[in-house]
Amino acid sequence: MIQREPLVTGNKTYQDISNDICSVVETKPGTGWWKIFFVAKGGFLIHLITIFIICAVGMGLQAVSHPIGWGTDIITFVFWVGIGHAGTLISAILFLFRQKWRTGINRAAEAMTIFAVMVAGLFPLIHTGRPWLAFWLIPYPNQRGPLWVNFRSPLLWDVFAVSTYLTVSLVFWYVGMVPDIATIRDRAKNKVRKLIYGVMSLGWRGTNRDWQHYESAYLILAGLATPLVLSVHSIVSFDFAVSMLPGWHTTIFPPYFVAGAIFSGFAMVVTLMVLIRIAFPHMKHYVTVNHLEVMNKIIMTTGMMVGYAYASEFFIAWYSGVEYEKYAFINRAFGPMWWSYWIMATCNVIIPQVFWFKAARRSIPIMFVVSIFVNIGMWFERFVITVTSLHRDFLPANWGPFKMTLYDFGLLIGSFGMFFTLFLIFIRVLPMVAMSEVKPMLKVGKEKNHHGGH
Amino acid sequence: MEDQTFTNSTYWKSIDEKYQNEGWRKVAENEFKNSPYSEFLNGTNRRDFLKLMGASIALASTSCVRRPVDHIVPYANRPPEVTPGIANYYASTYAHAGQGFGTIVKTREGRPIKMEGNPSHPMNQGGLSAMAQAQVLSVYDPDRIKNPAKQNENGEFEKISWDDLDEQVHKQLRSGGVVLLTSSLASPTTEMAIKDFFTGFNGRHVVWEPLAADDVMNGQEASYGQRVVPRYRFDKAKMVVSVGCDFFGTWISPIEHMRDFMKGRKLNSNMNKLVVFEPSMTLTGANADTRLMVRASHQVSVVMGLLYEIIVKQKASRYASDGQVLAALKKFENVAAEIGVEADLMSAIAKDLWANRGASIVVAGGLAGRTENAIALQIATNFLNTVLENDGQTIDATNIPVKSFEGSYAAMKSLIADMNAGRVKTLIINNVNPVYALAKKFGFEEALSKVQMVIYMGQHVDETARFAHYLAPDHHHLENWGDLELQKGVYSIQQPTIRPMYDTRSMQLSMISWAYQAEVGPARLKDVDSWLDYLKNAWKQKQSEVGSIGPFDVFWTNFLKEGVVDTSNRNGKRNHGGTTRKFLLSSLNKITKSKSDGTELVLFASIGQYDGSYANLSWLQELPDPVTKIVWDSYLMMSPEKAKELGVTDGHIVEIKTSSDVVSVPAFVQPGMHKDVVALAVGLGRTSVGAVGDGIGVNGFTLVQNQSGEPVFSAIPVTISKTGQERELANSQGHHWMEGRQIVVQATIKDYLKKADANIHKHKVFSIWPKYEYKGYRWAMSIDLTTCTGCSACVIACQSENNIPSVGRRFVIEGREMHWMRIDRYYVGDEKDPQVVFQPMLCQHCENAPCETVCPVLATTHSDEGLNQMTYNRCVGTRYCSNNCPYKVRRFNWFAYDTIKKPLNLALNPDVTVRSRGVMEKCTFCVQRIHVAKDNAKDENRTVKDGEIKTACQESCPTQAITFGNLNDPESRISKEHAQENSYGVLEEYNTVPMVKYRTKVRNTEHLASDHQEGGHS
């Protein structure tokens, strides 16, 4: 019988796993971490300052104008929500399908999801003209009339979709982390640490009963999270698909958006994992090249799916016979913003094709570069959809240009700053690999020199 | 204005407390006897009242910002004429440098807030130009002169009292050599007062304005021996030929011309026809049935060529055998080839003209006609009209001619000569700005230094005021009494609608005061208490003259009420064309062929800026030019060929060099320009008008050539060169071709008569949902693209009515302009010689409004009367509605536009919410007007009558292209308009069911077969 390649390499014992993973949380960060953290925090600060100025002065500081009502904010929102897909997909869907390779990366991927959705969730708020009243989008009995929300508006569906997704992902992530937090608590050497992790581990004792409850809860949550992976980006795509704008009004959008989201999410996971492997060399045993190769296969597959969507949009635009639709797509590829379309097509469809080669799939530098390109390409995909459709619509008199301002760049860069700040804090305070899930992957008892126990 | 550092309120207090003396107070208090605010003089004064109103406006307008309110006082002592919340309307008149309109001024709680056209005024008949409508803003202009002042050694204006000013001025005046320089006043009583003034003081009155119509007068004098500006009767003309004359845009009386012209624009075989020969693209040319591009220097040849066709080729008219005429025409045998017009087309036009003799008009003039050969153009045009027997039919010079244009450059020339010779000791300048509008080479500025005392009466410390020794600020016309006679026998009254904002004094009262103090002049001038008394005394004499009998008070009250006494229309006199005059054939000797080679510059007056006087009004600066759609800038219009030759595109700065001047300005590629013609607007490049207007664009007047005192505005030989610099132009329209879409549908009259819905591609649309049943009213609009000229009066009407902010050049470039009503202008056909179509675009109030379904907070909803409503308070500003609006008519408040510089906030309409930052807004169909009408109807227990509600755009429209009303009433005009076969909705195939429908643009190109672009929408 051909043995599968082991999911954890380096002949790790249970003790090794606990030590390897908890050490990141238990030791003081080195100068490298601090340097990266300050860069990320600088970005986060830019984010906060930009948001503050925009809220104080007005939306007009950004490139959005007449006729382009949505710009960087919505593009970046969809971009981050898309990235937020990979985590839950890895932990929930792959869990249900018993894909064991997920265990090395699921924790970090879920954390990425949470932070990506948090970063994304800010944008719909910032992009409103009066963000201090954005809570009016939430339906609850109120004293404003009472005024109710418009359930026909896709933006409202968006509010539900994203907030539900964030909540379920957060609970799922946290529940999965409870046994690991308990491990950290048990290893803690000072009282404060013990207290904090003790509270966070919700009284976990590792009894049989605990495990039984835990595993059924985890399964149920996985079952709950699975449809959300598909629904959230479908609903985000409704923001566009339900409108009547040529280039937006497209039935292919839900599957196309979900594929794109998985595509970009996996690319982001690859980017992060490669960086973690560089920063914490002992992580190479848990996040192996095998893991990365599997993800690269998914990136290539979903990349071709979005490529198919791009092609089919053009076909339908021609086949529909609607002159506005036709013009919108010709304008995308050959209009004044042709460059954005071709950046998108190159990054998303052409570059991932290198993964046909096994050497490329397993090459850390190549996959890192490709994953960055995919991230760039997916940002441009949303740019193409949002901006190039709006800038030339029905009445030519309305047509207008889109020129990004410093504030747009501030938000875009700042969103990365916020994301990395959160992620860097995460790897220092919570176990970035699911110890309790990785340990069963060891072939304990089948190999000679194990030390046993944990 | 460095000297006016004190605040308004302390200023007013100090005037009352410190400088008040018996005589002054008497005069000032009596000046506004009929003012609705005179009651305040005892208790609350108007200023306090305005302050209170200002506070409540601030409250009403800033719903989201909490501001401390110092004091609120109930409106306890209410004057009988004023009911809070109810608008008062006063008939008045507005005239500026010859162009005048009967107006109705809407006031609320003592503030003029809206100008409407006076429907009973025979000239504009309810229509009103953009410039006139912006006057409610100009009265509140924060940069107005606020007090009399004297210039000190440092060149600063120091505040002085009227008493001090009068003391020094009246002594100076007694030494003689007085000249009063004004623009055309058109006011019989003011002119009488000026005459009286000059019986007391030794001197004379000089009338000049930069856009004078003296070329027309000179031509009339040479041709007929009568110095007159005739009344052009476009309503009588079935065939109109304009040679470079923008009579729809800025020439003589454009509102009247448009209205009259459209009376003949009926969709039948009798439809009138407009042929325009022009060097650059103007509003008139854009509306032409057939437009032909000619060099500016070829305009004389065009007219003579038409004469040649009629007299020599067709041997028509009684001049066909006149040797003198034939000799004059000989040189113009082959003009069609020379000027680059198809010979067949030329003879077709001539044939049509001859066929419609007595019912045609040929017009030439305006700035484009003021070439070196301007007099020849006028004489040739007059002769053509005489040949066509139009004189005395469609051209009325004897019955009811235009009285409002009096200014002339000849008068200015003699004034400058007098000044240079030291014959002018005191120069009083009223509301004209020669230092700005007269190029330095005319020598006015230099001559000014030879005048002992210069007194400036105007609104702003402008370029001319800077040279004045004294500022004696005149009232704004909305603050002053007056009368006007714009056309012979058409008398109208100018009523003040607000007490003077500042310590200003009317020019007439200044003259009265000076005559009184110097104790000179006739008793009727020096012994009246106020200008109003003088005016009334004059009208007491005139009452019988205008055919009114009965007590004066009754006559006067009616005059004020109606705003107009029209003696021109007694016994249908107005409809009579006057008598046919004898044409002096000797004048034909003055006609020479102009030289033409190289590039020619044509200066033109734009609709927004006209002569530059109102450069400080943001509304007009931000009014997209009807043709170019550019705002807030000067630009050199040039043909695509010329631009290619120079290697420039939009925004590349080019240098214009004439024989004496150099100006640098961004280029703008304008389809439809003659390839050898470039055009630049005058009226910009002000340097001393105020915070808004200073430094916008370049001053085109500096390029005017001096032909021994006569100005040359057109066919100026220039060389254009590229500088390599760039400046982005603020164009409010993104793209100028329809890309084959069905947006504006055009048809020829031939096609229309065959099939009324010609060229409309109809779509079959269906819905699976049942339609909503509108039970009560259902409001809808129709816009007739045939009669819409694109003049843009509606844009300003909407802006004024609905408190729409201006955003400035930078933000127009960024696409943040706020106009609810915009005029889309598209080109059809060839880029070098396109047809032009206009389409007013506003909220379409779709029955299936795409904006409504996508708003997450229900801020935009549909009323049960079919209105698409916007609830500002509810809006959080997602802008989803705007994205989903296929017409993109929604406007977003990108910044806080509700902070308005005082006292401009007084121009706000209190019936319309001022929108805060971050909310969406759009056309409401003037819902506030609908509510007033419905309330009135309810009080009288009836339903709203058809035509009772007029939207602001509809009301101002000179050609009545807009119809509004209740679609549920089958008898209403709107129902009939919507039922017309050539009525269509834009983007109907999307089943938005727009409640605004357009009627196709129909052009009459009959007989002009060689016209190459007919119909279609490409």
C-alpha cells in the first residue's frame, strides 16, 4: 500500500507540537516581529486618520463622484470579504469532507477570515454619506417613527449576510480554539496569564464529556458555516446583480463571485503561510509544501472558473443583443480603463496557469509571487466591475472619469495595515495552529520512537 | 474691500446714531413709501427683522447641526401685507445694458427669493433669461460696496458719510465740465432726471456699453437715414436667415426672439425655417435647420451672395434692373465657391427667401458681425431685407422699435477725446466698467487721469472704481424704484422689493441731492423729497399720455400691480409691422469685400457671463455654456482640424497673438467651428469684482481691436501657437455623442408629416406585476425638443427655486456639480460639421423607479401622486440609488454645501430644505409648488386646475417647451402632450416608465435638399 505523505513532518511528538506552537505565544517577540508590527500599525494609523478626515469633511475627498457612486470603499470591501472566504471554507467544508490536510492551516486561515471580514465590515460604514446614521440599516423597533428598513434592497441583505457570516465565523473559530487555549492555560507560569487564558478557555478540563460536547458542537457549527460560505458572497454579488446597470445586471454573478472569493482567499492564505514559514521556521513541519501544493491546485482551479466567467460575460453581452450591455463590455476591455481589465485578466487567468507544473506548485518563491498577483488581480476585478461599469452607462452625457485620490490610497493601504496588525497580534496571543487537531494526525503507536503523552 | 472691516450691524447702528440728520432721514425714510417694510421703521427695523429671519433660516436649513440660537422673537407686530410663510409677488422690471425683461419678484418675509418672468409683459411674456434670474443672488452679494467712500493717498477707500460726500461733490459739480457715463438706461424718467440735472450743471450724458447695438444703429442710419434698433418679429417670419447673429443667445432681446420664433415652429407644412451662416458655434447655430460654416470675414459676402442670387440670377425684385445695384453686386458673383458653400444650397436658400418675401428675416450683428467691415454687413443685410420686402413687415423700425439700446462706441470716443482735452472736470460713472471692458488701446484708462474728480456709482469696487476718487454706491435694482421703456410704448415699472441692504443711495437720489445742495436745476428736480416723488410726479404728467384717465392713485396702483403699461398693443398696433422705409442706394457704396486669410478670431458674449458684469455670481459661473458645457473658465474654441494642425487637444494652453496683444488660454476643440476661425468669450477675466469672480479666465475684451474708436470683435487676424502648458477645463458633460442610442430622436418635418412617430424605435415591454392605480393626481411632464433651444434659463430657475449650491471649478472637474436640471447637448453626424441637439435632463419620476427598490433605508419612495420622493432626513448616503438610476439625475452632497456665506443665505427659498452633507438629492417636480396649489384648491373646495402648477423650469422657459400637469385628467395639456405620437420616454425599453416624456426634435429642411444630415440618432 502506498503511504500518504505525512501531514506533519519532522517526527514530531505530542510534546513537540505543544512546545512548537505554544512557544510563539509564550515567548517575547523578537525584533523582527516588532519591525513588521510597527509597519503594519503605521498602516493601521493611516487607516484611522483617513477614516476620521473623510467622516469629518466629506465623501468628496475620495474619487467617487457623479456618475461613479461607488469606488475604492466598495471595491476594497468586496476584496476583503472575498478573502474572508477561505478560512471558513477550509475549516467547515473541508472538515465536513474529512480533508485532514486542513488541520495545519485552518486556525490561521480562520483568523484571516475574521480579520478580513472585520476590515471589510468597516468599508460599508465609511462609504455612506452619514456614517453616524448607518445604524439605520439595522431593523429593530425604534422611536424614529418607527421607520423600518427596505427589505427589497440588496444592501440590506448585505448587512445581514456579512454580519451573520462574521458572527458564525467568530463563534466557530473560538469554539475550535477552546482546547488549545486550555493547553496554554495549563502551561502558563504566571498567575495573570493563567487567569486570562483560564477565563478564555471557558472551564475546559479535557474530560471525555468535554470532548464529546465539543466535537458535536464543532460539527454543528461546521454545518452552519458551510452554507454561509456560499451565501455571503452570493449576496454581496446581488449588490451588483440586482441593479439594472449594464455590467452589473448579470445572473452569473453569484457563482462567479463565490469562485472569485475562494480564489482570492486561498491566495491570501498562501501568502500568509509562506510568510509564517519564513518567520517561524519550525512551522514548516506543520505547514508543509504538501499543504501549499493542495492550495495552489485550488487557486488554479478557481482561477480558471473566474476566467470562464469573464469569457461568458462577454458572450452573454453579445448574445443578449442589448446595446448598452455590449458597450459596457467592449468599454471594459478597450475603453479608457482598459488597463484595469487587462491587469485583472493577466493576474487572475494567465499567471495562475504556471501551477500546471508541479515544480511551480511546490516552489515557495513562485507560489508567493503568484499569490500576490492573484490578490492584485482580484482587487482589480472588483475595480473593473464597479468603476468601469459606472463610468460609462446609459446616457453618454453622464460619463465621467475616475481619479483616485490620496484618501483612496490611504484607505486601501490602511486596510492592509489594519489586517496585518490584527493578524500579528493574533499569532502572538493565540495558537496559530490547531494543536488539538494536528495531534491526531500523528501516527502515534505506529512508529517506534515516540515519547507519548501530552 | 480693506476699508470695510466693521460689521454690518454696527455699521447700521452707527449710521443711525452718528450720521443721521434731519434731511437725510426724511429722504431715506420716504424713499420706500410703498415698501411692505415701512411699518418696521417704528419698531423693529428691517435689518433686525432680517437678522431674525436669518436665524430661523439657519435653524431650518441645518437640521443636523445644532447651533446656539441667541434669540427668537415671535412675529408679533405683523405688517398687514406680510404673512409668514406666504410669498408676496411684486411686478418689476430688470434691465441690464439694454437687455430687459418684465419680472415678477417673489419675496418671502421681506426677502426677494426668486425672479419670474412677467407673463403680461409683451416682450418676454413670462420667460426669463438665466442672467435675469440670477439677480436674486446679486442683491445679496457679500462683495457689494456697503457705504460711500473716498480714496485716500494709499489707494484705499475710506468710509465717509453721504453728507461729507455731497458737500465735496456738489461744489465740484458747480465748476462745470460734468459727464455722466452710464450704460443704456432705457428709463424715461431717469433720463428726464438726467436732463434736469444737466440744466443745473454744465455737462452731458454719455451712454456706452461694451455690447452695444450701435452697429445696427449705424447700419440703419446709413441705409434708411434713421438711427434705430428695429424690433425683429420672428413670429411673422417663415424663413429666417442669420448671418453670424446669435439672436437666441445674447443679441438684443433673445428671450423675446426665442419665444416669437417658436410661435412659427408648428409641426405642419407651414413650419418656419432657420438657416444660419456662422463662423463659430453659437446657440442660434445649434438650433438651425441648416447651418453653414463661413469665415467671419465672409459674412458680407454671404449676404451679398444671397442678393446676387435673388436680383441677378433670379432677376427678381424691382432692383433687378437697377444699374447701381447690379454694379454693387458684380463683385459677389461667385461667392458660394469663395466662402465654401455649395452653390445649389445657396440658391435654394435664396429661392426660399424670395418665396417667403415679406415673411422672412435676415439678421446680422452682435459681436461676430462687428468685423472691420461691420457697417457693410449691416447695410447689405438691410438691403436684403428691403429687397425681400421685410422692412415694415417682419422688421419694425417705425412702429414699435427697440428703445433700450442707446450706447455707442462713437459716444465713448468723443468722451475720451474730451477727457484728454481736459474738458471733463467731473466724471460720474454709473454701473459701467470701461476700464475692464474697453481695451487699453482705446485710451480710456489714460484719459481718466486727466479728470479732476471721478465718482463711481456701482455695485462693486471694480476695475473702474479703483480709479475713482469717490464711491457713491448706487442701489441694486431690486432696491430701487424706476421705470423702463424697453420698446416704444412698452412702459414698465421697477419696484423695490427689499430695503437697501447697505448704506447705498440710488443714482437718481444722488443727482437730486446734489442739485438740491447746489441749488441748481429745475424745481421739479431739486425740490422733491425723494426719487419716488420725482418718479410719481413724472408719471402724473405722463398718465394721460399713455391713455389713462381717472385718478392718478388708481392708475399708479394698477401700474405697480401689473408692472406694465403697454401702449404698444392698443388696437392691435403691436402686430403691425410699421411702414416700409426707402432704402438709400447710395449706402451700397460702403460695401466692400473683406480681406480674408489666415486664422480669424471671433469674440462672443456667452449666455452666462454676457458682458462680465455678473462675474461674481456663482450661479452664472457654474451655468454650463449651452454649446461647450464648460464652466468657470475661458477657453479658445477651435475646429478639430485646427486643433490637429496645432497639435493640441482640450486643455492645452495656446497663445493668441493679434497685431497688438497676446493672451494665453486653454484650447477647446469645438465641433462645428469653421476651420479657420477660433472663438473666445468676453466677460471673464475680471480682476476686481469679488471673491467669486476674480481671476476666472482671461479678459477677451483686451483683444478687441480699435478701428479709430469703433471696436472690432470679429475676424481679427491672429496667430495661434502652442505653449506646452496645460489646464484642465471644467466640462460638465462627459461625452458628446449619442453612440447610436435612442436618447434624442430627430426627424425632418417631411418624415414627421408622413409618420408622426418617425425615427422612434418602440420597444415592447411587459411586466408580470399589476400596475399601481393612481387615484387622485398623477404628475407628469413633457418636454418638446423642437422648441427647446437649450438656452439654460431653466437651469438657473431650478437652482434658485430649489436652493441648489454651486460647487466651483475644481469640483465640477471632479464631477460634483449639483444641478437638478441639466441640459445635455449631443452632436449628431460629422465631427467637423455636426448637428446639435439639446435635451433637458432631470429626474424622470419613473413609475418603476430603479432608485427606490435599492435604497436600504427607504429614503426614496413613490408617492400616490406619482412623484419619486426623496426624504433627506432619512438618507444615510449609500449612493446606491444614483448607481441604479439609468439617467444619473441624482446629486449627492459630497461636502457640507449648507454653510452659506452671509448674506447669500437670504436668497434661499424657505419652502425647500437645504440639504446637509452626505445626503442624496434630485428634482422633486417642485413639490413645494404642488403643495401650495393643492392647499389653495382645498381651501376653495375644488381640485387643482390644469396649468395652475408651474414648475420653476417650466415657468422660466422662454419657449414654453415644458408642460407639467395631472396625467389623470384626460383634458389636461399634459395628457394631450403625452398622447402625441412623437412623444417618447428615454430608455423606455427598461420599463422604468418615466413620467417625463420628450417630443422628437423636428427640423425643417424642406427645399434644402443638399443638406446632408437628416434625422436619425447616430
